[in-house]
Amino acid sequence: MLLRLAARNVFRAKARSAITIGALFFGVLMTLLLSAFVMGVGESLVAETIESRVGAIQVHKAGYFEKRDRQPLAFYLEQSPELETKLRSVANVKAFTPRISFNGMLTNGSRGAIAVITAIDPATVQSALPKVDLYLEGKALEQNDRNGAHVGQELNRALDLKPGVPLMLQAQGLGGRDNALDLEPRGVLAGQNPLEGKRAVTVTLAFAQSLLGMDKKVTEYVIAIDDVTRLDETAAAIGSALGPDCEVQTWEQLRPSLRDARLLQRAILGGLAFIFLIIALFGVANTLLMTVLERTREIGTLLAVGMTRSMVARLFVLEALLQAALGALLGLGVALVVLEFARNGGGIMVSMGSGQGYFRMMPTLLPAVPFLVVGSACLGSVLAAVSPALRAARMRPVEALSSP
Amino acid sequence: MALISLKGITKSYQLGRTSVPALRGVELDVEAGEFTVVMGPSGSGKTTLLNIIGLLDRADAGSFKLDGEELAGRDFNDMAALRNRKIGFIFQSFNLIPVLDVRENIEFPCLLRKEDRTALRKRVELLAEEVGLTSVLKHRPDELSGGQRQRVAIARALVTQPEIVLADEPTANLDSGTSEQILQLMERLNASRGVTFLFSTHDPRIMKRARRVVLMADGKLVDGTAAAKAEVQGVSGLDHS
């Protein structure tokens, strides 16, 4: 009975209810869209980092991170079937690929530049890093193309690399002896990170192992996982499987700045959502207060025919809740439609700024967010309604009935 | 035993720093089935008296018994339940709930106490027939005439089968023809259902019909019948018999 009366009252002052419902609709819609787009940008960047370079998890020899600057190759892992079998046995491990990371000097015969080199296994790299060639302009490295290389855009320009230009990579090998081998450029890495563009070189694992004297040896394994929400759990399981000789790090540990940016992004988003909702809820409180004042005599009648104070309070809270639920659900519905359109269109192209191209962002609405936003709007409306509802409930029937 | 028994009822209102007495030791007994009018000049305290009898307001002092039950000192929810169970109200401005139709307005007090809907529906239909509202049960108050609205208010007041119906100037917003019909209806309901009616009014037609007139002046009851009759005659020029 209270619900029916509340529902009718919501549609009684149509213009005012429309404004209140509209405010909540807009608040919820903007919060959800903003959340989806900001999360989408964040998740796309994270996904891109994980799937193109870092992987979800990396395994190194214990001590590697502490001493890699002084002895980058001293902490290597044996590229052994035993280790790979152990990795495969861990639940949630989807794929892995061996790599060697090292530094060297890239020369074109007349000029040279320091290079940060990543040696990849063309046979397995795509399974662990499906976007490894995302910014590649040229031909992917292949297993049988042992001397092929990809060179960062700036580095490529600095060395004036062209087809047929001789290219040589010089590096200090495992035993401390310098070695140099010829390379053949196959493509340019047009990545979004300018620092990478100036230094990055990708070669095949076989080339690097030959150059560095690291036959069947690698500096790391890069691991992809199926369920990214079980990142820490999977890293711990890998650590247990491989034992204390190996150290296991997640992408959050390897790229703390990205993790921190994502946390900051979520905090800012939460703050914005809070502001949106607070504005909408002030609207609810204001509207309801006006309603109480306008319906004073009616409240007197309700009290006269036997309504208790708590029933009167509940009536006004219900009215606020119905308005909030209506506005919030409409906002949710429209937000879901807009996001579905965006997803069906293959995401949204986002500019990287200053001529660094675009990346495709897929709007991402975490499953908890709609519940949280709609729930907050409803709960907030109920809280906003408390004061006007109590004002209504505390009226003395005799005074309420004598109001004009 | 009187249905309503008031002993030494006092009530004052605070106007700024001044306390204005509205009732000064009112003593009144109303028997079940009476059709009684409370009359008096503006400010005499008749509305305050009806508000206290209707449990819409509290007396500062004195004893108020309804059907032998002392009501002084009851809490708000108790008073709400008593209003719902034992008292019906008819207001000058009808005071219907605008978002409910006629049937829902009549049912409303019974729904507050969660009465069985099937039995209630039947009772509402009978009552609507009795007060002449059958054809407009689905109408909203703003689709009704003043007379029809007051009939709805009467039906709402009676649907809970109360012991007393309090009517504050029930004909003040009605034209004379409609007032006459409403009065006849209330008289008929008083006779057929035995419901006690207590009015506050200036309407000489109600005074003429009342079986008892209670006269108030300066927050006190003026001795009963003789003064009241004289007042009625003075106001209306009609004989009161």
C-alpha cells in the first residue's frame, strides 16, 4: 500500500520528478561512461604492456634484479625441458617464451649507438606476447631468419639504416669477451615510448645465444596467464614450482609506475563519481523537502486516518528510492547500450598525442561498477531523504491539518 | 457509560512569550449514537476541543476517556492506532488523497491496519452504494464535485466502523443544495448505523438538525441546552426543538 502510494506520488508532480530522475539518470550515466572509458584506457594500456613486452609474469634467476646492472648476463636460466615442464604444470599458465635482455653497441660501419636488446624466440613469442609486433613496421622475425632484427624508430633514423646498409651488433658475452655479429634490419619498432625508440633492438634468441655464448641459456621467461585476476596467486604458484633459485615477478612489480597510474586513475574516477552523485543527491534532498512542505496538509490527513510516524517517514523514503531507482536504472540502461555500440564498433581510437599515433581502447565496465553506482545512487537517495522524511514524520497532525 | 467523557480539560497555545488559553476546564459527556453540534464564536475553542477528542492534539491537563478508556498520556503510535480504529474524520476541505481514486481513498484507513482485501472490497462497495458513489469508484478526487468529495470523506470516515465521527465544518465548502444532501446522508447514517456524530459548525442547518447543541465561549462550555437554543435561534432565526 505504501509502495503504491509512493509510486503514484512520484508521478504526481511530473516536471519536478522528471528533473530529479533526470539528475540521477545523468549522474549515473556519466559516472558509468566515465568509468568505462577511463578504465578502458587504463586496461588497454596495461593489456598492451602485458601482451606486447612485459608479459603477465616474468621468471629470472634469483638475484637478477639486484645485480643486473653490473652483471646482466651472470644471472641466467638454463633453457631446460625440466623448467619448461614445471612452468606448464602451473594452473592458469597459458604460454611462455624465453628471452635474453642485454645491452650492446649497434653500428652501421661509420656510426654507432648504444642499444637495449631483447632477444626473442620467434617460435613461441606470439603465444606469450600476442601483441609483440603491434608497432612493427616491417616483417616479423622468423625462426629461420637467424640474423633478422627490428630497430627502434629513432635509432633507425640516427644510424640511417636502409636495406643493404651493413649493420653489426657488438656486445660483451657471458665470459666477459666482446663479440660482434652482422644483423639484417627487417623492420622498425614504432612504439609509443620515445626512449624505447632511441635504444630498442629486437633480435632472435638464436642470434643472441650465439653472440653472447649463451647456448641453451636465457635471462628470463615471459609468461602469459589465462585469468589476469589471479595474477598474484599464479606468480606464487610458479615460485613454488621453480623453487628458490628463481625469482618471479608480476607486471605490477616490473612496471610499478603503470600500476600506480592505474590506482591513481581509479581513485580519481571514484572521486568524480562521488561528486556526480553528491550533486544529484542534493537535488533529491531539495526536491523532497519542497514536496514535504507542499504536502503538509496531506501529511496531516495521513496521520489523522491512522498512519504512524514511521509509515510517513517510510513513504517519503520510498518516494526518493523509487525516483533514484528509476533514474539510476535508466542511466544504467543507456550506458550499457552506448558501451555495447562502442564495443561492437571495435572500440574507440584514442590519440597518444604529439604525433605518436592512436591506440584502440575498448570501454571496460568492471562487473561490480554498475551495482556500485546504482546501489550508491539508491542508498544516497535514501540517506538524502532521511531529513525531509523525518521532518514529515515529526509533524503534529493538528498543525499539519491547519496548514494552507 | 458515556462514549466520550472529558473532565477538566485545559489547553493553552504559546504565541511568542504569551500563553493563550484555548480550553479552560472543559467537562463534556457524549453518549453513543448522539448527533451533536459544538458551536460558538471564532476563538471559542470548539476546533481545539474537536482536535483533542479526535486525538489530533493533547490536552495540557484533565481526563479524557473514550469508551471508558483513559487516553491521557498515550504515545503517538497508540493514538494513531486509536484514531484509525475508533474515530472517523470529515474535514471542511474534504482532505482526500489526490493520487488515489475513490475506492482507494475509502479503503485507505483499513489498508493501514492490513485488513483482508476481499472483505474490505465488499464493505467499500456497500458503503459506496449507501453514500451514492458507486458510479465514481474509479474516479480521482479532482474529477468529482464538492458534494461527491465530501461523500467520499464520509465513506472514508465510516469504513473503519468507528465509534465516533468528528466533522469540522463539513458543509462550509458546499452550496446549500449539496449541504442539505450531505446533512441528510449523515443523519441517515447516524440513524441506520448508530454512529455518533460530533460537529463543529456555524451552519444553522446543522444546528437545526442536531439532537444536542453544545455551546462554547472563551474555552468553556456554556450551560447546555437553554443557552444553546437561544444561540441557535439568534443565529438562524429557526426554532430548535
